[in-house]
Amino acid sequence: MARKAQAQARPAEAVAETARAAPKRRATINDIARLAKVSKKTVSRVINDSPFVKEDTRKRIAEIMLDLGYEPDPQARGLAFRRSFLIGLIYDNPNAQFVVTMQEGLLDGVRGSGFELVVHPCDRNSPKFLDDVRSFVERQKLYGVVLLPPISENDKLTALLEDHGCRYVRVASAVLDTPARLVSSNDRIATAEAANHLADMGHTRIGLIEGPPGFRSRIERRAGFEEALKKRGLSLSKDCVVDGAYTYDSGVAGAKVLLSLKNRPTAIFACNDEMAAGVYQVARESGLSVPEDLSIVGFDDTPMSNRLWPPLTTVRWPILEMGRSAARKLLAELRGETPTTPDAFEPRLVLRKSTAPPRP
Amino acid sequence: MARKAQAQARPAEAVAETARAAPKRRATINDIARLAKVSKKTVSRVINDSPFVKEDTRKRIAEIMLDLGYEPDPQARGLAFRRSFLIGLIYDNPNAQFVVTMQEGLLDGVRGSGFELVVHPCDRNSPKFLDDVRSFVERQKLYGVVLLPPISENDKLTALLEDHGCRYVRVASAVLDTPARLVSSNDRIATAEAANHLADMGHTRIGLIEGPPGFRSRIERRAGFEEALKKRGLSLSKDCVVDGAYTYDSGVAGAKVLLSLKNRPTAIFACNDEMAAGVYQVARESGLSVPEDLSIVGFDDTPMSNRLWPPLTTVRWPILEMGRSAARKLLAELRGETPTTPDAFEPRLVLRKSTAPPRP
DNA sequence: CCCGATAATGACACCGGTTACCATGGATCA
DNA sequence: TGATCCATGGTAACCGGTGTCATTATCGGG
């Protein structure tokens, strides 16, 4: 009995080492060094692109590494560097499509660099928000993080990251940071385009469903829209502006308010596509046909905007490119570059079928 | 000049260590050991829940760890374990919404476990596909991976993973593996429900837009649908079945074929929502109204299905729950459990407004 | 009260890379 | 030619944990 307990005990102590096949033995830096007849330090120099290696030596070592399919162990390197080769994607964004597209762009940007992308959604309203991020960043010793809106606008967060020596790149709708740490879209220009488009068609009474408070894009989109109208002598009537939350339901709610106005708007600009879809819904329920009775413009150009009927005129945001750019900015420091180009992307209005001149 | 070169050289050799703030000094296992007046091995035992620590000692150490906010370094642990604390999400799936939702479920499942999720999209048709995954798994010494359809059905891939001692969980539309490594949905039951629903309404000539070859779900969905029809004495006419690719465009193409048939079907089952959206489009172009002239059923219950008009009757798939379950299965081994429950999820038909009896 | 068995703990090498520092040899200069 | 300097490669210690195995408490029984 006692003997048995002991027998069981051993594997229990080595709890993490279960019966599964051991990972394949990979070549180590020592193997390479032995084969190349150099010290492992020299191999390390080659790995890290040190300029202090004779060209011959470098070539010979590189060849051996290639032959053996050797890739240095990121964990070991990370341990020594006190820094992992992981990049965190931190977000709390209601728009799944936006997140996944951004993710793809980022992965595109880090491809082949040896870095991996670790996703970390969070809850910006939780009291533990900062602690949660801090723990994540500290524990994983992240090389850097990408912040998506709206948490990219949180200055406490970026201060925390700097304090921990963690690189970051913000993705935002306005200029919030130095070029090296910012990938931005110029939402004002885009919404101005939308406003001009509606004004061109002759709309004068226009409704606006805004983004949620706390999003910089809310401010930017409204500002661009309103300024453009003003330049043409038009204005947003106060009762024609309602809050939204970038969700379908909030779009429905907003549209209900706008369309039950005595003097209802002839066009509605919803600050994202999801909300625009809500406007379609209410328009249909109210017996209004789009675009004859009501013009609708959205923002995002999600795949859905094309599935709606009639297809939604909306603003296309180069999310994929922004993701690629963000990843490259994060990695630039590795190569000793300090990017100074602003990388401001310009969203563009794509005209489809959801707008028309108002009925006379 | 020479002096200057030397001055520049030093930081260049330490290329990765740039001028940025050093990461905060965190408590290490040695700190804990010193404070608790034990060896670091004992602290390690506490960290790993070894049963060979006196209760007093464990408590004392645990308290100190809590006080100092100590969390063991996953990199160092991983190095020693020869295994990281990362979980890979490997996918090549055309449906972004599916991926994001699954991702969220997985993250939900690993929350608090100290594991992180590393996303790794890939191209299953690339000749380098297996090598790419192998490199990823080997390099990062992943604790385990989650495979989404259709690559979850790739037996070469799973063989490779086993060979490397890498745990995996497959997410699939049929029983492909042992319960411990499988999270499945029973697509047959769901599509049978869809078939019965259409048959109940009196449809006899029904079109089917299939999934792409290579997806197990293609087989399952068709089989469930066809068998249910057969039980009621109905059958799928050969010309009423067309290939799809789970994309909007393929839905459009398929619907064009089906709706230009001399004897066109009165109902179409599209094997996912994206393709169903394509059917809406073609129906509208053809002047057919949904559901009076044409009933449509989809599969997935993506957010979009609700934005379409009329709202799409479709099959809801508990993706989030499946994700959670997949993560838990992967982590179960840690706690010494071997899950034997099949975790077969049953998608359900959700009735909305896109179906009606055929015109007499 | 002592002994053997068992539970609890510790010493030390090691995981796979890195840095700090030292040793060497060749080139340069007076 | 010797002193000085630079480029290069080697060695040992370290990053923060874990495995192995030896060693020290603890306990029940004779």
C-alpha cells in the first residue's frame, strides 16, 4: 500500500510531464556551434546579426543552421533577454469584424519575423482593467502591444505600458501620439465626404446617429460631418442627433427616435454599419423605402453592408493595411528604424444604392 | 574616428537591448524562497501543486506569494518544462464571424489559467502548410492547439501533432476522434430539422447549395437534409443541388443556377448564412419575393441573418460554448482529468421570416 | 527508546539561449 | 621593432524556473 503510494507519487510530482510523447529533440545552439567548430557565443552573434563576425564564419554558420532547420528557442532567448517574442493585441471593441480584420493585418505584418500574436480582449469598464493588462504585460514580458479603439485612447494605459518598458502602437481615429506609436485614420475627411455627398443630393434635414461616448471616433466623425455641412450653410438640428453604441440595437433605437420626429430627416448618417442596418430595419417597419424616402449612409464597409438591400453607401476603412502598418511599426525598432511617417490612412466613401435625392 | 566606431559598436552588439525603460523588476522564486526560509525547490512544489508539501509550509509560501503579487515566469517555466504555456488557434476558415466567436469562447475557457491564446491562420492549400504548422508548434513548444474546420479534419496534421507530443482538440461537424480530443456539433440533426420544417410547409421541390468539397460539414449537412426528406418520401432532385464555397459570391452563383431552372425550386437551403445572403440577392434581382415566392433557410445564425430582410430562418450553432468546451478539454489534462463526455453540441433551427408555404 | 519506513525538504545540475569579461592574434603607428 | 589598438572568439555566470536524487524530519511499532 505504502509502496504503491510512493509509486504513484513520482509522476504526480512531475505533474506537468504526462505520459505523452516527448517533444522532438531539436537542434540547439550547441549543436550548431560544434558543427561549425566555433563557440556558441559566435553562433549567438550570427542569430542576432552582430556586425562582429567574419563574413566567412557567418556564412558557414548560417548554412549549418539552415541545413539542420535550426530555429533558436524563443523561450530561452526571451528568458535571457528578459523580453518575450510575443505581441499582444489588446482590445475591447464591439465590432467583431473590425477586430478580426485588424488581427489579420497584424498577422500579415509579423509574418516571418518569429513573433507571435497573443490576443487579449478585456473589459475597459471593469475596475480591474488596468491591473489585468498590467499582469498580462508583465507576466508575458510582451515585446509590444497593439491597442485598438477605444482603449487606444486611454492615457493611463499607455503610461502604464511605458512604465513597464513595453512598446505599443495605437490604432485611432485621430492624432493621439507620436508617429512611431500611432496608426490613424482620418475619419474627419471621410465623414466630410459623406456629408458633402448627402448635401449634393439636396438633403438639408439630416439625422446623425453617433458613436458611443468614450470613443474618439465619435467626436471625429461628428466633427467632420458637421463642419462639412456648415461650409455649405447647412447644420445639424439638435433633435436630429442621437446617441448610439455602435450596435445594431442602438441603431434601431436611434432610428426610431429620428423617424418619429414630426419633421423627420430625409437622410440619416449612422456612424457605423451595424447601426445603419438598424436604420434599414426601422425604415422598413415604418413603410419608408430606401433610398426614395430615406437615404442612409454608414461607416466601416463591413461585408454586411453589401448584403443589405439596397446595398449600403458607406465609408471604407483600410483596416487590413492599418493592421499591417501597426505590426511593422512595432517591429521597426528591431531593425533600428524609428518610423516618422505618420501613417495616416484615409477612409473613402464608397457609393452604393442607399442614397438618393429627397422627394420634392 | 576609430574611437567613435567603437562607441557605436557596443550598443550594436547588444542590439535587442535598446534604450527603453527596463522592465520592472518582479519578484522571483528566489525572493519567495528567501522570505519563506525554504529552498526554491519547495516554492516550486507549491507552484505546481505538489502533494509533498506540509500544509503549514504551503500556506506560508502561498501567502508570501500573494503578498508580493508573485506570478511565476511562464518563459522560465516553459524552458524547464520543455513546453510553453501557449495554446494555438489554428484555422483556415472563410467565415470571419465564426473564427472570432470561437476565439472568444476559447479565451473564455482559458481565462485565469495562466495560458495565452496565440492565433495562427494558415493556408491549407499551400504546399508548405504542414511545414508551417510544424515549425509553429515546434518553435513555440505549444501546450496544445485547437483546430477549426476544415483543417480539423486533416489526419496528416493530427498525426504530426501527436508525433510532436502536442495536445489538440478538433472542432468538427461529426465524430472524428476520441471524446478527449473532439468538440463536435451534430449538423445532421440540425439540417434534418430544417428539411422537416420546409417539408411541413408543403415544399416538395427544394434546392440545396452545398458547402465546399473538403469540408466535413458539407457531407454532414447534406446527409442530414437528404435523409430527413427521404423519410417523408421526398428527395433532392439532382439538378437542384449545386456546389458552394461558404462565401457570398458562391451563394449568388448557386442561386442563379437554381432560380433559372425551368422548374425552379420553391425553397432553397443554403449551407451557411453567407450563401443564403447571396440567394436573397438573386431572388430580388429575379423579382421573386421572399418568402412568398421563395423560402430560404441558412446555417450559422451570424448576426447578419437578423439584418437581412426578411430575417433569415437559420440554424444556430453554439460556437461560443463549443469554444469554451474546447479550451477546457485542452486544459483538463493539467488537472489530471481525462474528459470522456462527447461534448456533442446540437445546433437548433431558429424560425424567422424567410420561409412560408409555396404558392399553390 | 530506538529503528525502519515514509513524508518533507534541500543541493545541484540543467533547460537553451544571453551577457560580461577575458584571451588571442593581426593590423597600425611611432 | 615594439607598443597600441581593434576585431574576433572563448569562458563562466546568469535568466527563473524544474528534474534528480540525497538528505533530513516525523511517526508508528517492537
